[in-house]
Amino acid sequence: MSQYHTALRRALSRSAVVAGLAAAGVLTATGAAFAHVTVHADNAAKGATDGVLTFRVPNEESGADTTKVQVVVPTDHPVLSMLVTPEGGWTAQVTTTKLKTPVKTDDGTISEAVSEITWTGGAIKPGQYMDFHVAYGQLPDNADQLTFKTLQTYSDGKVVRWIDESRPGQDEPANPAPVLKLTQPSKPGTQPSASAASKADASSSDSTARGLGIAGLVVGVLGVAAAAFAIRSARSARG
């Protein structure tokens, strides 16, 4: 094999490594976003009634099961009338507390609310996640977001404390607490149309696609640059 071809082969190998590492970095950054405990709602509008909260708990350990999940429910802006959905293999213990400031509703004054929900008895295997569903009677109408600090216990005794709160202008903490951002309620007598919902989903999909496209472009540019370097190196060796 000539010196030209040897140099070209080595340089192209280096370019492949560079492109591969860049792609791996994109995948790692994407995967990290799914390792957090999160909370979602079918209706997150302020004062929304008769909806469902979903706590998604992924297992980010490779050699232990998640065996216990404790969710602290805020009581400064309480979620009223919470009911736990039975989850196969899991037992839920619901703790309530007296409210410092009772909440007046159309059905009367409520002076007690759920302060903590603990699930035990089941197992979330490595590489899997579990959704825990809780029905609510009403979300608070005087808060912009709700923070549900969560403790995740593993079968090896490790406890991950998802309790850190994000601060404006700062990087996301290592163990962010699940946060449900509350939106402004729709005007009386109006509901989001199906077309509006479709546009929102499409916008979200477009944003994701653009993000992946940019990541792919970065990887491609790195590959082209590395290939160009390889050709120059090979020509130099040939000369």
C-alpha cells in the first residue's frame, strides 16, 4: 500500500471517530433529559377541575430496581381532592394535613388536603419507567406553577432526592424537582379547537425536528471538515 493511501486511510479513520463522538454527544444530551422524574397534567390551567396528574418515574440505575416513590404535594397552594389510581403491584399511602389557610369552593370550605403520596411494593426495572396517576378535584388558581419534590428509593438502598428548584438565569440543577407550570384558563364558554391542538402538536414536532436537524447538520459539518483534512493530509504525504 502506497504512503498516499496509508495516510488517507488513517485520516479518514480519524474523521469517522470525530463524527461518531459528535453523534454520541447529541444522543447522550438527549437521553439525559429523560432521566428526571417529571409531572404532567391533562389540563394544567389555573383552577382546572376534574383532571389527572401523571408522575413519570424512570429508572436511571443499571443494577437496581426502583422500589419506593415519595411525592410531596405542596400545601401553600393545595391541590384539592386527590384520588390515587391503583397501579399493578404498587400500594399507595396518602397523607393529609390541615391547611393553614382553608380554601373556599362552590361546595364549601376545605380545610384539609393531601400533603404526600408514597408508592411501595412494586418495582421499576433498569431501563424502564412507571407512570403514577392521581386524579384531582381542582388545581389552585393563584399560582403559576406547582413543585412536587420527590424521593426515589432503589433496591440497593440508594435514595435520589428530586428536590432542587431551578433558578432563573442558572443552569438546571442535577436533581430538579418535578414542576407543573400552570397556564391561564380559557375564557368561559370557549375550548381549544381540534385544529388548534393539532397546530400546537405540529409546532412541537417541528421544534423537535429542527433540533434534530441542527444536530445532524453539526455532525455532518464535522464529518466534511474531517474528510477535507484527511484529503489534505494525504496529498501532503503523497507530495
